[in-house]
Amino acid sequence: MYKLLRGVACCQHAASSGVNVNGISQVGRRLLSTATGHADPADEQVLSKRKFKPQDAIEANEQPAVELPGNSRVVICGGGITGASVAYHMGLQGWGGETLLIEQDAVGGDLPWSACGLAGRFEPSYTELKLSEYSIDLIKRLTQRGLPTGWRQVGSLNLARNFDRMTSFHRMKSQAVAWGMNCEILTPEQCRQHCPLISLDGIEGGLWIPEDGVCDPHLVCKAFIEEARRLGVRIVEHCAVKKIHSAHGKVARVETTAGDVDCEYFVNCTGFWAREVGTLSKPVVKVPLKAVEHHYLHTKSIAQLDPNTPFVRDFDGRIFFRECEGHILAGGYEREAKMVYEDGIIPLSQEARQYPPDWDHFHELLDALLQRVPSFREASLDRLTNSLQVFSPDCKWILGEAPEIQNYYVAAGNKTMGVSASGGIGRVLTDLITKGSTYLDLHILDISRFLGLHNNRKFLRDRCKEAPGKHFEINYPFEEFQTGRNLRMSPIYPQLKAAGAVFGQSMGYERPNYFDLHDKQDEFGLPRFRIAQTRTFGKPPWFDHVATEYRACRERIGIADYSSFTKYDLWSKGNEVVELLQYLCSNDVDVAVGSIIHTGMQNPNGGYENDCSLARLSERHYMMIAPTIQQTRSMSWIRKNTPSHLRSKVNVTDVTSMYTAICILGPYSRILLSELTDNDLTPKSFPFFTYKELDVGLADGIRVLNITHTGELGYVLYIPNEYALHVYSRLHQAGQKYNVQHAGYYATRALRIEKFYAFWGQDLDTFTTPLECGRSWRVKFNKQTDFIGRSALLKQREEGVKRMYVQLLLNDHDHEVDMWCWGGEPIYRDGVYVGMTTTTGYGYTFEKQVCLGFVRNFDEQGQELAVSNEYVLSGHYEVEVAGVRFEAKVNLHSPNLPTKFPDREREAYHATRDKPDQADLLSFSTTNLTMTRH
């Protein structure tokens, strides 16, 4: 019997023999209390609705040696590695004397090696990679200054067992040019050269990242704490938070077991307890996290083990290992994680939350580990530790200002990669607190990406079984979670499912991605719920389905469910709502009643915090339509930036769940709608980019917007939910004569990419300005209100933009056999890297791959210069797709696509324009609308 397997067998025998006496005794006590009629306090907790209870106040004879100050500008709660990093960076910014860190136990914890210690750059997004990169550089600097961190630059070896994994490595290698990451594609033999321990059985190749390394997270945390103290930060241990008080929507005071502290900012860095600490304020701050089991296997010392053994990840085997102080530390991610603390009560000490190892759950990873490194069979087992970890519903970090309370910041959900994330997170949170902005766009990690449903304990229990396993899965395009589904559904969802919808999920909302008429029923003849899967980097399996939907939208009529879009109503008794929107929006919103305004909400640096459409329903009432992912974020931004004199006078209501949104688009959409309403829909009476309230079928009060967000002729109908099924049925029945067809998200996405329409969260973000993406015509510098971001945009207009939004059409690309563009591909101009693609897709009219992205202008020293139209149009372009470059034609404005059904209004309207001072090209006159100005 091999040594390691003998160790495993001994541990399993001990567990089966009842070694876990604590668990047995707890059961025995419960049975005894039931028999005697004496209620056990634990039983009372089970039967009651459990709430998080912080520690009681410290007894008089146990008062801490250091008393809390009566006030501190910043209070950081949590002395783990993230809280320590925030404290250190606060000190660097000169706020050390105004910062207090409190920890309920000892800072850094008492149990080292509850993490793997990887400090690596292999992250799925630019933001996460840059945060990790900063963390690694910071650890290096601390090491160079003589602080113990355990840092060793051993590199990371990432193994691939199949073609798709190698393709993902090639994509990362291509992106590395833009991301500033040094990496190398390896053959199987080269992989073994970097790590002779591994078996090459099943290995197709690898990715080598030489600048990655390993460290001791415990020592790094201690280094942060030591430096924070040196910079003036006060650190108090054995002090637990009891309540966070707010006043006028902002943090005001923190109540602790050692007394109260008045403060301006509160930072929740409590890791495992972040969700529970969120409940200690009113309103509750929702931090969606769930604890799961996570194992680390430690061998005993191995003779002649190379201390420079790289950190090895066998992604397809779901395992990793590294050398650690002369022995091997290994672990992995199961396909389905095992939940802990399902009642929501997490022990307050790190020692109390140590779970016994579960060999039955770990055995699959152990088998993969022994297959990859056969020599480990001769190693002696030291221990298997069950070091619990917490995950967010989307397996990403959570950080930023809480939507519920201003100046309440959160940094949590760092998974097992706390040491890789901590330095960067500490820096960006400190920037947000001290400067109001930071050097990276953080929207993909921002806490405002969630809704209340994501914090539901049962939802978290369902979703977080799946989330950890995603950590090592191939990052395919449009990847979907299988859990937490059928949660938010429009009233027409059953009809769409019966029609063959294959669904995707956004903000918990089920929306059709495409329609497949085959295999749409289960064995009982009932409509089958199907989740969209791409699972390739080449031609997707849904290509032909989307092609038919696309043609319907271009040549007949398509009908799409837009219900997931964010929808707000804004109104006031007087002119206050106009005043507020003029301040928040860069476009002029004081337009004729019935008009639709497409506008950005810019931040002080001119970047997009939101990109939305506003329909002016009446003189003092607007409806806002924004991207689905903006539902929490937009409300938070509006509340935070509403001037104090308008707060009580403007009503902002989230009506997303009150309306079903149905879009009909295509050349016959006007004829179809006119058959169901008595209103005049001619272009003169109901022109493009206007709104009317219509009767449709037998229903009334339907808000109809003459836009489609795709550039096609059509309308979006915002229908009160009680009428939704009726209106949908009438539209679908009446549309049969026009061969109406359902269209999903993929088809409408293909339409807008061809029409060069930018979308927030994909093309636009907090660093992108209207001047950079051909939308300067939507910025009204001459309106009387000094809107947010105006000064920054004026400065940019004077100095010139440093990047420009372009459309690229790939030549000589065979969509049947070549790898597709999926976003994040590097763009080359005359052989020199100049930018990245953002949104990409197949253009069914162009019959080419279409890429949207940004082009920059670098001089020989790498410094950015202004970008002009002439510079963009004079270059020869290529786009690199998974290591292969394809020539591309560049466009600067929305193209007019060939069509059998020309429409003057749509042809005149260009969403993206190549001339900053280009006038509004709408062909209709606003004289048909009732003008109301103030």
C-alpha cells in the first residue's frame, strides 16, 4: 500500500470509528433534552428564525488594554489580509492617524496555511489581473524592504488536457500583449522541463507565467499590519462590531464591544462574516456570500524536493499543488461544493469554524492529483485540512460602496485568492474613499451588480454549490450557471418556453437567448426549460437558429422579450425632476413631451456611469430605460448624486418588475401594430425616437417607444403586467400573416453590432467618454446646467481624445473553421498593437466577423498621443484571434446596411458618428410634438 493512501485509509478509519465525538455528543445532548423535557438552547436556535448575533460586550475585568478613540474618520472592520491591506494603504495616503482597524480576534488569525499562497496573474478579466499584478508587485516591495512575506518567484505552470483549454491559453497569450503580462505557450515536453514531477498523460500543452510566485499569506498579512501601525493606523484586537449607525443615508457611528466610535467611513472586510455584518445596519447592507468546504492536503517533508518547484494547476483535473516548506501543499475545486453553516450562523472564531476533513468528498481530487504526479504515491500524508472559503454567486470578488448606505464600503468574497487580490483591493478602496475614483474600471466587481435576490440564503445555498467549480472551468463565451434558475420571469415566459426559447440569465431574469424548435418538449409533452450553452470558441451551435431570427428582424417581423431592461419612473410636482436630470445627464433632457432622449450619465472624469434612454411622458414625468445590469447601480448613482435641495422633491421609483417589455422589429412592424391600435402610427404622427401611450388590442395604458436599440424599424411596448399575456397573444396572432418569428438576445445583439451601437458594460464603462465613442453629439455643452463631468469633457474636447471607438470587419476569416472573436482580442495597426475589441459577433448581412473596439495612438516611447479620424483611417488593421491575425477594414460611423426595405428615418440616424460636431440627422421635425420648455 502506498504511503499516501495508507495515510488516507487511517484518516477514514478514524472518522468511521466515531472520532468526531463532538458531533456525537451534540446529538446525544439533544436526544436527552427531548426525553427530559428540558429545552436545549441549541434547539431553540434551530426552531427560531436565526439572526447574526455579534459578541456581547466585554466584561469590566476584560477591557482591552487600548481604549477606542471617540471618533475616527475611517473604521475598518476585519483584521484579515484584506482589512490589513486597506489599513496599510490608508496610511500611505496620509490617513493613518484618522483610521482605526478593529478585529474581533487576533489580526491575521491564528491558523496559517488556510490558503494556498499563490500570488498569480491568471485572471479572467483585465480588472482582476491588474489588481493581482499590483498585489504581487507590492509583496515584492515589502520583501525587498526586509519584511517577512515568504515570497518566492517560482512561476506558475498551467496545464491543458484538451483543445478548448489550449485555445483559451492562446487567447490569453494574445491578450497578454495588451494586459502587460509575460507568458509563454508550452508543448507537453516543455511543461515537464519546468516541472519534472508531472506525468504528461493526457496533457496537450501548457501556459507558463514566469513572474508568478508563492508566499505565506499569514506573513503578508502581518507585514501589512506592521506597516499600517508604522503609518499611524490604530489597531485594536478582540473588539467586535455590534452595530453600524447611519444618519441622512451616510455612515455616522460604529457600536462595538469596547465602545462607540463616530466615523465618516466604514469598511466591511470581515470575510466569512461580511454578509452577517451587513445585517448590523439599517438599512441592511446586502453582501451575497456563502461558505463552502475547501480542502488542502499537506504531505510530510519530501527529500530533495526542489524549493523552486512552480505552482502547478491542472485545470481539467481541477487540482493544483506547490512546494511549501519542504513538503507538498495541494488542493482543488470539486464540481459541486459542499455547503456549511446552512442555518446562516457562522462561529465567531477562526478555530471554531474548523471542519473535519471529508475524504469522501476529496477523493476525486486526490485521484487526479496522483494521476498527475505519480511520485506523490510514495509521499507520507501529514494532514488534510478543511479550510472553509466563501464565494459570491458569480464567483467574483465583491468590493465598492454599498448601494444602501453612503460611505459604507465592502471588500469580501476573495475566494481562495485573498493574497493575490488583497494588495490591489486595498489600493482601489483607499482611492475611492480618499479621492472618489481609482485607476481601474471596477464595475464587474462592484457590489451594485447584485439585487436583493442574490442575498437570499436559499439562493446562495443553491448557487454557491456550483460557483467554486467554475473557478477552474474553461471561460467559454456566454457561459451560464445551471443553478438559481427560473427565478425572475416575465408573464410571457411560459409562451416563450413553449415556442422553443433557450434561456440565458441576467440579474436573475430569464430571457430567451435564441429559439430552437427541436426537442422543445420533455418526455411528458410539456415545454422543456433549456439553458443556452456555447461551449466552443469557434462557430457556436446556435448559429443557424440566430441566422433565421436575424433575417426575420431584417425582412419581416421579429418579436423579442426586453422585460429584463432596467426601468425607472422619475417625477416631481414642480420642475425639480427636469433640474435633476439636467444635472445628472450630459444630453439636454428639457425637450418636447413625447420625445425620447438617449443620454449618458457621466462621472466627474467624463466616463459613463450609465447609458440610458429617457422618454418624457409629461412635463414633470420621465421614464428611464437602462441596461439590465444597471438596476441597482443606477438607483445608487442617482441617490448619491441628487443635490440636497432636490432629495425630498423628486421621486425615483424602480418599475422594472411592473412592466413587461415586448419589442417588435422589422419592416412590417408598423403595419402590424397599426392593426391592433386606433392611433395614427405614420412617421409624421409617431416619428422615430418618440413616445406615445396607446391602446393595443383590448388593453390600454401601453407605453410605446418608437425605438428598438438595434437600428431596425420597430417599437418597444412597455405593458402593465396584467395586460402582458393579452398583448403578446394579439401581436403573435396578428403577426402570423407576416410570418412573425421570435427573436432572442443573440439575434438583437448581432443587429446592434452591425449597426455600430455601443452598449454599457460591454463597450462603455466608467472610463469611456462620449467623445471617445462617437457620441459627442449627445453631449450638450451649451445647456445652462453644469452637468456632472462637463469640465472633464470640455478639457478632453480641447486636448483631443486618446482613443477612438471603431468597427472592424474581418477579411479572409472563415466562420466555419476559424476561431471566432469573442471580445478582448488585440487590434494591430501597421503591425503595432493599438487596442482591444470589446463586443464582437458575426454580421449576417456583412457575412463577416464584426468587431467593435477602441484604437489608441502610441509613440515610440509608448506614450499616448491624440487620436484623429485621419490617423484611424490611414492605417492597415489586423485583429489577432487566439494567436492568428486577420486583416480588417475599419469604420468610424454606423454603416447603412443593404436592405430590401429602405427606411429614411433609420438610414438618417447614426448611433456612432465620425464627426464630433455632426448635427442631429433625424429626418423628422419636432414641430409635430407639443413643446414644453421651462
